[in-house]
Amino acid sequence: MNTLAKIIKYSFYDTLRSWWALLYGLFFLTLTSTLLYFSGDFTKALVSLLNVVLLLVPLISTVFGTMYFYNSREFSELLLAQPIKRSHLFLGQYLGLTISLLLSFCLGLGIAFVIYAGTLEESKHLFMLMLCGSLLTAIFTAVAFLVSVSFEDRIKGFGIAILLWLFTAVIYDGLLLAFLVIFDDYPLEKVSIGITLFNPIDLSRILILLRLETAALLGYTGAVFEKFFGTLQGTLISFCTLVLWIVLPLLLFVRKVSRKDF
């Protein structure tokens, strides 16, 4: 465990030394401050910020995760020559990178909110956004590590990782909409809820919009989602699903690195 903690610490500071994580936090600090200052309406500012978070957080996590794994490969091979467990080494790298990204993201949003002193209810909304953004960071960093260890070629691995982000962020919604339009005559309430669970970005969007009481923007589908995700049971299932999205890629990643010949 001491070895794991040391690797986490090294990866954390190594990421911060690159300045990219700091710029990442500064971007969200600037964006959040600008939206809160000029909008004059916290809900509108948060909805605008939501769209940016759901697109950029998974993208940045994917890019950072892929680049970090490939760039640290030689260092990892050197450490593997030492009596260090592979699971400790690679989980330490994952946790160090993820924690640094989470810290930058949460500080960027949190500092701006403190400056403009929101209400208690607004604090709850912001916390939900930060929580979903943090889970998305952990999810897409795990997916990036899994893709990177699966492909030796950096360009191919990076391309597939970006393609996965593009699919979950854009293409998936289009396919879901087409599916609902084509089978409009059939009762698809439960099916649409089940399909949503397979996309962490969509799931996060619904949880935040329901928290903001803007489900009406989703029309009839919003009413269906509110009936399920608006309950305590639905919320617990949603967060358990998001955690599962972290655990499964990590388990596959650890399994692959344990069997991989470096």
C-alpha cells in the first residue's frame, strides 16, 4: 500500500508540473466566473456550464489519459524491473492523474462560486454538477487507460479513444433519437431509460437537469425520466451505474496489464 501511495503521489505531482492540469482548472474558473457574472441568472449559467462540462470534461480526460499512459510507458517499464506489483503501478498512475484532474476541475468551479456567493440551493445544484463532472473524469480516464493498453500503436489508440468520446458525446444521442422516432408507436418508456444507462454522459445530463427542475425541456421523455430518475431509487441506480462505469474499465485494464508482456 505504501508503494501505491508513492506512485499516486508521483503521478499527481508529475501531472501538475506539466501545467496542463493547472490551465484546465484556470479555464473552468474563468468560464464559470464569466457566466455567473454576465448571466445574472444562476440556473441559466449552470445550464450553459453543463453543456461545456459534458463535452469538455470527458474529452480532456480521454486526451490526458491516453497521452499520459503512452508517454509514461518507458518509465513504467523501468519500474516493472523493480519488485513492484503491476496493479499498484498502473492503478497508482491512474489515481494520480485522475485526482489531479478532479482537483483542477472542482477548484475551477468552486472558487468562482465562492467569489459570487451563491445560495444554499444553488450550492446543491453546483455540487451535483461537480459530482457528475468528477465521475465523468474518472470514467473517461479509465476508458482511456484501457484503450491505451489494448493498442501498441499510439496513433491508433489515440484515435479509438477519441472515437469512443465522440460516440458517447454526439453519435449516441442521434442514434437514440432515431430509435425513438422510428418506434414511436410502441411503449418505449422503460427501454429509453435502460438505453440511457449505457451512456454516462446522457445519464449525467439527465440527473443535473432534473435537479435544476428543467425536465420540461426534454418534453414527454423528460416526464418519463423524471418519474424514474427523480425518485431516490432511480437516483441511487444512476450513481451506482456511473460507479460501475468506472469499476468495469479499471478491472479490464488491470487484467490486461497483468497479462501484458511489456
